[in-house]
Amino acid sequence: MDQLTVGILHPGSMGAAVAACAATNASEVLWCETGRSAATTARADRSELSPVATMAELLERSDIVISLCPPAAAEDLAHEVAGHRFAGVYVEANAINPVRTQRIATLLGPAATVVDGGVVGSPPVGGKTPTLYLSGPVSATACIEGLFAGTAVHTAVLGTEVGKASALKLSYASFQKTSRVLVALAVGMAREHGVDQALIEVASRRTDSYLSEPQYVAKTAARAWRWGPELEEAADALAAAGLPPEMLRATASTLTRWNDAKDDSELTLTDALDRLAHP
């Protein structure tokens, strides 16, 4: 395993942290610095990733490529990789629906071996230990398990069918992220009538209630630019399963009211609720 080279596309907050864990067992982890922001460069530097100038170089040198990007960019990125005839293991770890994952597998095959991946949990920093769920060919998923062995990224294999990991990721996101948005709506409504503290007190009597964590609303607002597209993907997956997607589409639409709060770590609960009420 220590002879393998890994490429990360691209080192965002999750991607950089996952790549840093992969570096524990890989010989080197590469990223393409061309066209990336100063913030991305800083994350890659903190994670001690090795920069390369071109995508072609990254793909030529990498045995394994991990794709972790905003959902909307997943297929464009896969098309770019396919254009370079990448022939290693490609981990499609984005929050996209199973149909898109399978389409990417078809696009990259048979040259590359595609592993479906879904990360559940927060980035593996500060003691947090997300799980990378995997599905795909046995030899390839075993390779990815070995890559993250002994690191903060736990792995779990769901089977050999590409699409299973994506389905689990979006199933979980459908509940978790929609629930966070419902908290914002509930607290916002209560605030209009001056009963927001009473609502929180009621909710605090129940265990594990998101309503007892209204401070998380500001974090939800800062992540809305990523969560909205992810819930659209989940809605597509529901529709494909014959289930009603309207709730998730409505949630995604609500999240767009926070798009201008992208990654704002200074946002307060009051700020977030005000933006929700007055976009």
C-alpha cells in the first residue's frame, strides 16, 4: 500500500482532510494546483499534499483517484478524467444519486475501475471519524479499505454493486439535512410570535432533538450552497424509486435563500433567520 500514489480531486474541506488520512498509507498524495483558489492551496499545504501543474500529470502518476467535489461538478470532472484515459481505481465519492454514479462508472470503464463512495460524517479533523461507505469490485474496495486502515476515516463495504454507497449517503442526507432546515423554519416561525425560547425548552425535554440545537441553524446557512444541490440529487433518487421528491426539492429551494452566506463562520442564529425571512 505504501507504494501507491493517490490523486485528490479537489481538496475542499472534506477532500483535503480525507486526502491527509490517505497519505498515512500511500507513498504520496497529489493535487492539481492550476486554477484553484488560495484557500484550496492553503488547505492542501496544511494537509501536506504534493502539488502538480496539470490534471494529465496527476492522472498519469496516480494509482487511485478520489473525486470529492460539489455534486454539480461530478460528471464534468469524470468526463475530464475519462478524456485522459485514466486506468487506475477511481473513487466516485461525491454526494450524487446512484443513477449518476452508474453513468460515471460506464463513462470511465472499462479502462478505470470505479468504486462508489459516500462519506457520512464531518471531515476527519479534531477527533472526528467519518465513515467512507464503499461499493464496487471486491479487489478495488479492499484496496481502498487498506488505504484508510488505521486512520480517522473508517470504511465499510456495502457490496459489489456501484450505486449502493451513493444510495446510503443520500438516504441519510435526506433525513439529516432536511431536519436541520425544518429546525430553522420552526424556530423562525416561533420567533415571529415571541415563543422561540419556549419552543427550545419544549424540544430540550426530548433526547436528540435538532430543535434543541438552534445554534446549528447558522452552520446550516453557511453550508446551504453545498446542501441544496445534494438534496436535489436525493430528490432525483426518490423520484427514481417511485417516492415523492417534493419535500426535498422544497428544502433545496429553501436553502437557496442562504446562498450568499457561503462558508460564513461568523454568521449568528439571528443573522441566519433574518436572511431566511428576508432574502
